[in-house]
Amino acid sequence: MLKSGVAWLLLMGAQVAAAEALPSPGQYGFDWLKPETTRCVAIKPALIARFKHCSPADVSNAFGLDFPGRACRVSPQSEYMVYATRKQCQEALETMQANAP
């Protein structure tokens, strides 16, 4: 009985941690694996539902900026970088594009 209770608590904790890693509607992101065509878009529930996994909210920004970003995988060909505001999203997008080969 005790083991099943512990297993349940671990499972619930994992589900809560996974839910916390998802962005909130109203944030902004772009698909950084499509640098030629991507643009900042509002993160809506339909897009969030397509995310397979998101990195923790406290991950440092991949583009060297002073605000946090979150990477959310849709598929091997699609991954969104997500930011709290449209301004942060646009700055990250422009930084990425400026440093592209």
C-alpha cells in the first residue's frame, strides 16, 4: 500500500513539473528551426497542445540575451522559442537571424 502511494505521488509530481514547463497563452514565440520563414506569433492553446516537451522556464536564453526563453519541441523539424512578451520574441528572432550563416 505504501509503495503504491509513493508511486502515485511521484507520478503526480512528474505531471505537475511537465505542466509547469509549458508556456502560458499570451506569450510569444517563433519556430527557430525555420529561420527563413518564421515570425513571432502569439502562443495560443491550440499551439500549446502541439508541444511535445518544453524546457524548464529557468533555462538560459539560447541567443545570449538577458531574458529567459523556453524551447518547446513540436517535432524533429519544428521547435518554438517562447518568450514572455512580443518585444522579447522579436529581439530574439532578430538576434538569431543576424547571426545566421
